[in-house]
Amino acid sequence: MSRPGRLVVCPTPIGNLEDVTLRVLAALREADVLACEDTRTTKVLLDRYGVSAERVRYDSHAERRAAPRLVERMLAGETVALVSDAGMPLVSDPGLVLVRAAVAAGLSVEVLPGPSAALTALVASGLPGETWRFVGFLPRKRGEIATVLASEETLVAFESPRRVAATLAVLAQLDPGRPVAVCRELTKIHEEIVRGSAAELAARYATEPPRGEVVLVIGAAQPGAADSAAGVDALRRLIEAGARPRAAAGVVAELTGLSANALYDAAVT
């Protein structure tokens, strides 16, 4: 009788290779094949711990093509270990297609605990963690960013170092006193946690963007911030539809009671 195949989801270190767990190492050694976001990145971890295993590419471009093949192998009795470049697969990383396919095929899916940039940043920020919201990568448009920033829970987000200054500038316009932590290069040699108000950090990074991988942790918005974000979003939609920005800001201000200048600055400048 053939042994049942299964999928093991394995979180990997977000920086320091010593953060890998014993269970993850055991799973990587026992797996028949590793589905890797980047086989070269995973090889660095494997070489460090003397793990020899077959590796196949499984990134966002290949997952729909690779998932059926991996499910076939699991149905034949093999064990597949899913890894991303850093942290927990599926959390802003590939893996959802494979997990869903394995579940649909009736296969066992085991998820191992391990490193997480979002959780590490949340705790390091010193901001409340009783209720919090993870939003992955922040949107690029100012109006959409303003809507996300209206969250009345502690907010955790990934951000490109090139966009940190712009994001903090939007937040500083909306709520200059809002507490923020910029968490950079977590668990690595140059790890840095910078805490302060939105206005303070916007000024700090305006001319000198941070380097490396960044996680932003932003304190909860005050009640009513959602109304302001909705006003900014309404103004943005009017502008996209062809309305003149200043005139549209005046109309939205009359309807909402918000400041026309603040609406304009958040949506346009």
C-alpha cells in the first residue's frame, strides 16, 4: 500500500538563517521535492544546514502551471514542502494556488510555525497588538493609501523603501501626530527600528529613503478618520471622471464638512 502524499508549508528565516526551526529543517530533509519561490535563494538555506533535496520553481509566474504537477506527485504518495524566499508562504508570497489545489484533491496540508516579518515588526513597534490589521503591500495611489490608513486598528504593511517617504507624507498630511514605526532589515545585521510621529518620520525620510526591506507599523486612526478617507476617495473618483480638482474638493467639502484644502492635498498633491 502506497504512503499518502501531503503538502507541508514551511516558513523560512526573514533574514538571520539561524531563525529556521528544527521542524522546518526536518520537513525539508524528509520532503521528496521543494516548491521554491526562488530555487537559488532556498539553496542558500539548504547549503547552510546540509540539506539536499530536489527543488522546483514555484513563483507567482509559475504556480498555476506547477501546482497541478505537484498535486499529481502528492497523489502518487510524495511529500511536497512549500517555501518562499522569506517568511510564511501565502503571506504576500506565492502558495495559495497550491494549497487550494491540495485541499481540493483531498490531500493533507500541514502548516509549520515560524518567522514572520509582520509579527516581528508589530511587536518591535511598541504599538498595541490586541487588534491589528495586515494589508500586505500598500497601494500606490494617494487616495487609495489614505483609505487604507483610515484603519482604526494598528496597521502593519510592507512598503518599498523608495515609497516610504511618499507614504509617510500622505499620513503626515492626514494625521501628523499618528505614531509610526519604520522597521528595516528585520533580524539582519543592519536591523533598525525608528519610532516617532508621522510628521517626524516624514521629515526624516523626505530626503534620505531607508535602505533594505521595510515593514511599516502605524498606530490606529482616531474615530472619524474613515469619513476623511471616504471623502478623499470620493474626490479622487471625481477627478478621475474629469472634474476640476479644486472645484470638486469644494463640493465634497460642502457635503462632508471636511476641509477642502485637506481633501485636495491628500488626493492630488
